[in-house]
Amino acid sequence: MPRTLEELADMIAKRDNISFEEAMAAVRDTAAEMEDAFFTGSLTQAEDILRENLGLEPSYLDIFIF
């Protein structure tokens, strides 16, 4: 299980056969969207964003909590 956003981007790049830079951009965009959801207190929305944007289950949420 990745522990950092960079490790997550590397995993996604390999899974989706895209460049690390493309994966990192997707991770950063997702992090920004999730940050808004966290500040509004909507954990469910954050889980939905993670699933829709990156195709990841909620167990990856902790990587985005900073």
C-alpha cells in the first residue's frame, strides 16, 4: 500500500500504463477536490471523489489526509 502521494502516483501510472507525470497530475487534482470535501465535513463526498477520479477504494483515503 502506498504511503505518499508520489508512491500512489507511481502505482497508478503502472496500473493505467500512463506516465508518472500524468498520474501525479491526476493525484494532485484529486487531492485538491478532496481537500474541499474534507473542509465541508463530507467524508462520503471525499470517498466518491477518490473512486471517480482515480478508481480507488476508500482504504486509500488516509494518504490524502494531511
